[in-house]
Amino acid sequence: MPAVSGALFWTIIIILVVYFAVVIWVGSKGSKFSNSMVGFATARGKVKPWLVGASFAASYASANLFIGVPGLAYQYGTSVLWYTIGCFGLSWLGLLLFAKTFWRYGKKFGGVSTLPEWLGKRYNSKALQVLVSILILFNVYYIVGQNVGLATIFETVLNIPYLWGIIIGVTITILYIGLGGAFAQIVTDGIQGVLMAVTSVLLLLSLFWTIGGGFNVFGQLSSKLEAIDPNLISPLSNGGPYDSWVAIAAVQFLLFSFVLMPHLLNKVLSIETEEDLKPFTLSAGVVLFLISTLMVLGGLAARVLAPSLDSADAAIPVYILDAFPPIVAAIMIVGIISAILSSTDSLYLGVTSSIGNDFYKVLAPIFSKKQVSEAILDRNAVRVAKGSLLFVGLATLYISLDRPESLSILIQFSFSAIISGIIAPVTLGYFWKKANGYGSIAALITGTALYVLFTSQNLIANIYIAMFFSSVAAFAVMYVISLLTYKGTVSHQGAVTIGK
């Protein structure tokens, strides 16, 4: 597609400059809350719960739901709806089931800042805490996916070279997260979540004049897709990731488990009181519903309007520029860019918080020749977390130079590797008193190692099925090892309950 030019180009640029100025300003306002590790990682109690909920949905969505999944819909058709239905239905159900218990445990442990710290205290295991912090480094590939999505928008719409698109995104994100930590991330993502919801609703309304058919618009869309290729309206994809009912079941398992991702569960740790969980989960559900179920329709409609795109990931920007007046299209393009940044900043925060809180803060006292006070250790951990932003940013920028074949598949590979390792320790940690640190470490290593083995060696080609079997193996290993070592573990683990 030809890039935009003239008045539309400069309208988008002006809106972007204003938007970037606002997020950096928010970052500067949050600097006073990010001087401690808990403030940098969670900003607990500093942001309204409904805004934290919108931030959760925005962080969940990312370039995956705004670029990658619509791209898959463009390529494979309506079979991709299995993914979007699960995004809202099962993921929100997972949030409702996990949030309260996770929050109560966090309070019981005296307040925690990250998921690795939560697991470390639940199982009284510093080794587990460090290992989970290393596992979270898989999120580097998740960030790469966001970088590629942002660069694709800049390149496709504004004719800004791919490399410069990545540099702009990495620089802006690192700047405001480094300034304001979790406060900046949650507030900006909350605003972005609202923009994303508005963009999704506008896209739904546009089908009435791009596809036509009145109240039968979805029937009309289905008919036009079938005319292009009957496989596009099949419940199973032809050669894609949704090619069997087993794969679809595995996708639903993944989406139910996705709320366990560290950068999402950390939002629960930002809530100050248990009463605040209700507006948090309600806000998260409403925004997530709008974002996850509507954007994929744009990918399907783009296949009708522009059936021969070179890159499926360009489906949404192509559709928006074709369907809307220039000023509306400009605002929606900025909305998509904000969607990408909303996950990127959350991922950067999660990775760097874990480096400071779960790696440095745990290992520094062990290797230090002299005793360090808790206050100094915490202050140094924040410095390490902020300093690591630069190194993580440069690493993701370098990896992003080699554009992946599919944005969505890259993103889903990264979070599937993490979920395979942590799902058993988190879930059994809720419900089973005999679950212990030895079993958790064994599950972590088993789940992640098997997932990487299955996918890298192409033993299980479908990434969703690979994650399912890796997770099942992790549960089995944790169950056996925990039973064998239960009598030798400290009583702290068995004494944990979920009381108020």
C-alpha cells in the first residue's frame, strides 16, 4: 500500500508528538513514586483501581491483538475467532479466579513486588525466585514482537524506515518507564486502553459502510470471504495454527493461563485493598471485551477490501486508511501505536523489575563481603532495575532487526515458554498444601525445557499443543517431586492458607 502523505501524514505526526509528550510528562510525575522497589514495580495504591483494570486490558492486548491476530484472520479467515473468543471469555474467567487469591497471598507474605518474589515466598525458596526471574527473560522476544509491530505501522503508514520505527519506540518507552516506573506504566496504559476501546468500536461500526448488508453485515462479510476462498469461513484453518480441534482446545488452555504472565499479574499487586479488586476486574473485563473481540473483524474485512497484501500484518492499517476519513484514521492509527506501547512498557517494567528485585536483591547479599542494610539494598535494586532498561532495550532493538515471518507467532512463542514453566507452581501453590519448592523448581525446568525442545526441534509443530503437553508434564513432575520431598520441606509452605 502507498504510505500516507500531505495533510494526513502531518496530522498523524502532530498527534504522535503530543501523545509522546504526554506520556513522558506522566513519567516525570511518577518519578516520586519510583524511588523504592515496591513503588517502581507496582505503584501500589497510587492509581485508581478502574484505571489499573484498563491498564491490565491494554497490556494484555498489545501488538498481538491489534496487528498480529488480525493479520492471522486476514490469512486464515474465521478460524482465528477461536482465539479472540477465548481472549475475553477464558482470560477474564482466569483473572476472576486467580486475582483474589493471588492478592490475598501477596498480603499474607507482607506485600510482594513481582511474581518471582511471590513464588519465592510461597515456597520459601530464593532459588525458585531467581530461576523465575531468569525465565522472565523470555519476554525479550515478546518485546521484540511489539517492536516489530510498531515498526510495521511506521513503515506501512508513514513511510518511516523499519529501523527508525524500532528506535523511536524503544527510546520513548525506556524514557518514560525509567522516569516513572509502574505509576507511569499504569496511568499511560489506562489512557491507552480507553483509546484502544474507542478504536475497536469505530472499527466495528465501519463494517456497515465498507462491507454493507445492514444488520446482516456479518452474513455479508462471510459471503464475500467465501467468494475469495471457501477455507476462509471454515471453523478450522487450512495449514494455520488453528488446524484441528486439539489445537483449538490447546489455544483455550493457553488463553485461560495467560493471565499468569508476570507483567499482567503484577497489576493485581498494584491494588491496595481487597474491595478495590471489584472495580479492577470489572474495568479489565469491559475493556478486554471490546479490544479482543472487535479488532479481528478488521482483519477479515481487509481481506475483502485488499485481498493481495504482501504482508498480512499490514491488514489493520490498510483497512483503517481505506475505511475512515483522514482525521479519524489519524486518531485510530495513533490508537494502534498506543496499543503496541501499552504492552511494551509493561513488559519492560516486568523484566527490569525482576532483574532488580528478584535477581540483584536476592544474590547481592550472598556475594557481598559486608552486610548491607535493607534500605540500601532496596535503593540499589531500583538503580539496577532502571539501569537494566538500557541494556534490555538495546538487546530487543538488536534482535528486532531481523523481522520475523509472523508477529503473532513470535509473541505467542515467548509467553507460551513462560506459562509452561510457571503454571504448575502458581496453580498448585493455591490449592495444594504439599506443593513445595523442590517440586516447583522441577516443574519450572521441565515445563520450559520441554516447550523449547518441542518447538525448536519441531517435535510438535503447533505451538499451542506444545505448550499444553509441556504444562501437563510440569504438573505431573511437580506432583511427584512434591510428594517425595514433602516431609523434608519447611513447615512454612504447608501452613499457608487463603484466609482474609
